[in-house]
Amino acid sequence: MAKTEVKSIEVRPYMPGELAKLYQVSHPTILRWIKGLGDKVGKRDGQYYTTKQVEIIFEELGLPKTIYF
């Protein structure tokens, strides 16, 4: 039987590329998903989404499933 390690996901500022890795999708895909949320998320502050924006993204898209076997 394989051992399963579940890694927790920290709510902190993330760059789009980091979010793409968490959701296991491409950079353009995560940007399209976030754009689809409309004004709920708002614009990034520089290269990062703020902690509050990340909370909204996690609520709207669901928590990323980062599971290692």
C-alpha cells in the first residue's frame, strides 16, 4: 500500500505561476480562471495576489489538491 502525504496549503501572497503549480494547470489557464471571477478578486498588487485575494480565489475555485504518493 502506498504511503500518502497530504501537504497543507498556506494562505499567503502568491504569484500567478505559483497558483498555477498548486492547481496543476498552465499559467494562461490560471489567469483565465481568475479573470473569470470578475471583480471579486480585483487587480494584483505588482506581481502578487494579496492574502485576501488568495482567500477569495481558494473560496471560488476550491482548494488546490496537492497530494504526493
